[in-house]
Amino acid sequence: MVDNRISLRLDDNEIRAIEEFMAAHREFASRSHLAREAIRSFIEEGKGWTEQSGTENASPRARTYKVTLAPVEASMLEQLVTAGYYLDISDGIRRIVGKSVMENHIEKTIGSIHEARRKLVQMDQD
């Protein structure tokens, strides 16, 4: 693979933002490393920019996020994938988050039903 170079002009504020980001995210060894990862992420996850991106007419699409797990969490998730509970790490995270969201939604719905019943009983007693 041949390394190609590109030039990029940034103002002082943009450089400062990059430096602050890198100070908080030590996994990036250099500005070039950060730039390569950002471009790769934009292309792979965002499938590039389209004229509809960011407009009210843009169709909803799945969003991709970077998740940092504690070592024990990552290990447990990897074991669940190996055991066949999930197809891959992304599938595991998606299902775990989905389950959490659904459980929370179900609890709120049940709470609303109980509150409505309580009000009906109270009205009946009055």
C-alpha cells in the first residue's frame, strides 16, 4: 500500500478543538491518525454526505455510534458472541440497548395504566 499525502488547511479554533479532543482521547497517536479515523468513520458509518443530509426531507436511517466498554464488559460481550447469543458485538450492543429501552417503555406504560386505574377507583369511591 502506498501512503499518499493530502494537505488540509484549518484555522486556529479547529486546531485547538482537535488538540483538546486528542487530549481527552489518548487512543489517537497523531493528528493524522485522528484525521484518517474520522474520514474512515464518516465514509463507513455515514455512507458519505448527500444533499439530503441534514434536511427535513432526509429519510430516517440507522445511526452509528462509537461505544467504549470497560474491559470486563467487553470480555462478557465477547463471550456471549462466542457462545452464540449474539451474531457479533454490534448485534449484542444493539439488542442490549433495545431491551433496556423497551423495558423502560413497558414500565412507564404499565405505570400509566395503574395510575389510570387508581384514578378510576378513586372516582368510583367518591
